[in-house]
Amino acid sequence: MSEILYCKKCNSYTLDKICSKCKEKTILKKPARFSPQDHYGKYRRELKKLEKKG
């Protein structure tokens, strides 16, 4: 199964490990896994509040 990879340099998605546009290495871009024991949820909520204020 192939996964969609992301190139940080040219902001494009591809199935290749090397970007065909800029020849940079691509990364796997997935969201963080959900967990009921969200250890960092407190910090993300605080950051979100600060971003709304500023």
C-alpha cells in the first residue's frame, strides 16, 4: 500500500520518496494519533487560547 508523501520545499504531494519537482526528500504527513489520555491536550488548548488573543 502506497502512502501520500509531502515535500516541504515545494509544498506538493507525491507517492515518490524523492520529489520529482525539486529533488528533495519527502516526508510522511499524518495527524497525531488520537488517545483518550491526551498527554499534550492541555498545552494545545493553552496555545490555541493565546493565538486567539494575539
